[in-house]
Amino acid sequence: MTLPVRDQLKYWGVVTAIFAVVLWFLGDVLLPFVIGSAIAYFIDPVADRLERAGLSRIAATAVITIVAILLAVLIGLLVIPTLISQSIDLINIMPQLFQDLQSFIAKHFPSLLVEGSSARETLNTIGEAIKERGPALIETALGSALSVLNIVVLLIVVPVVSVYMLLDWDRMIARIDELLPRDHAPVIRQLAKDIDDTLASFIRGMGTVSLILGAYYAIALMLVGLNFGLVVGVIAGLVTFIPYLGALIGGSLAIGLALFQFWGDWTSIGLVAAVFAIGQVVEGNFLTPKLVGGSIGLHPVWLLLALSVFGALFGFVGMLVAVPVAAAIGVVTRFGVDQYLQSRLYRGQSDQDTE
């Protein structure tokens, strides 16, 4: 006998409340497991393809693990030290950049920096704040990473969780399917498929696009000769998952740095701008259509809202689960709307009489 709707809502409400409480109190503890599960979900299609090619699940997982270790070592030796060094140098040089900006404005637009003007006071305030708080910001970021995120534990636990989750992914999904309530199993399977399609398009598709564009921006900007090109490329790649935001933030930062570094050398400044223009053309016409598809089912505003709310409530781990939760809520909402459009509440009594 099917449970009444009121009882179903009560049970699902209890499950949601337990999920929120666990996330609130155990967010930092769950972080390595959430990251490991996300990595396993991301690369599960690769393991499936290797299985179809004739490898066993164990062999496929071993191949992926070996390749991942080699890539991690390569990145750790070649990229991470340079990235950290450039990030620290960029923060340290920001006060000098603001002084150069003041000198530039004083030379070309002297009326903006007359004594007591709002523009002069604003620039002085920003420059002093960066000068005083820049080193403290680095120390705080590193300290919080070591104490809260416990970077050593992450480096050990995340790979282990990823390997085990990847190895048992198909068995785990099959076991969950066996535990579904029989009366609602078809509907739950369809909803789960829709959620998976949305997440696959976003996490796998946009994740791949972000990696490709981040690498392209970083390499291209360094070839052009822009200082801190690696940092700018990584920042642009990280926020590419929100349409146009990566190019907007990365392009503004890169062109701003180029103006200070190459002022008068308009060819170099144009090359920096061209890097992002080409990136946008490639992303819009090739990468996104091929890797993501026509629609990912997650509106950028809805995604930003989910990231903001979950980040404020549950911290960093909340931001990690925001995307799948947002996808699930979107799919369930569309399902609810479809059910409403087929109900008597929407169609009315007159429609029932015509039938």
C-alpha cells in the first residue's frame, strides 16, 4: 500500500533535516569524502570506457590511478611552486600597482586627484588596506588551510576515497537501486537519471572546459610575457564554470596588469586581450557545444544563489555539495511543475467534464 502524500513529505523532511544537521556539524570531517566522491563521479565514464575496451574494473581503476599519480607529481613539481610564488608576489606588489595607478591618473587626469577629492581618498584607502592586510591575508589563508582543511589529511584521504569509490561505483549504484521503494522506483530512477544528466553536463562538461581554458589562458599569457600569467589563467579557469564570468574576471585582471606592465606597448596589450577573445570564441563555438551540450539545466543565477547560500551555511564543503543539490532541486521542481500541469488543480473541473 502506497504511503499517503503527507507521510511521504514527513519522511523526506526528516531526511533533509538530518542531511543539513550532519553537514553543519561534520562539514570539515566530510570534506575529503565529498571531494573523493566528486572525483570518482567525474572520472567514472573513463573507467566505463576502459571496461568496454576489455579491462576489468580493477584494471581500469589501476590504470586511471597510475595516470593520476603521474599527473599529480608533474603538476606538483612544475606548476604548484610557481603558482604559489606568483600568488604571493602578486599580493605583495599590489600596493605598488596602486601607487603606479595614482601616478598614471595624476599625469593624464590630474583633475581627478585634486586634494580632498573622492577618487584620491578612495585610492589611498585601497592602497593602505592592501599594504597592511596583504601579508596577513596570506598568513590567514595558509593557516586556515592547515588547521581547518588539514591539507595533509586531504592529500592522503582524498586519493584513497577516490580509488575505492571508483572501484565500487557501479556496485554501489546497483545496491542503492535495490533499496528503492518498489512503488516509486520507476519515478525515482527517472528523476535520478535527469539529475545525473544535469550533473554530467555541468560537472564533467564544464569541469573539462574549465581545465582546458585555464591551461590555455595560463600558457598563452606566459608566452605573451605577462607577469603573473599563471595565476590569472588559473583564476579564469576556476570561474569559467559560470558562463562569461571567467573571461570577465580573468580578462579584466589580465588587461589591468598588462596596462601597468606594457604601457605604451600596445601590441603586447592587444595580444593579452586577444588571448581572452580567442578563448571566448573557442569556448562558445567548440568546447561548450561539444563537451556540455545545448543546455546544462542550471541557470547561472540559480547556481550563484546555491553556491552563496550553501557556502554561507556550511562553508567550503557546502559549496562542494551546492551544485548537485541545486541540480536535484531543479529536476524535482520541474517534475513537480509537470505533475501540477496534469492535475485537476491546474486543469480544472471544466477540463474533467470534457473528458
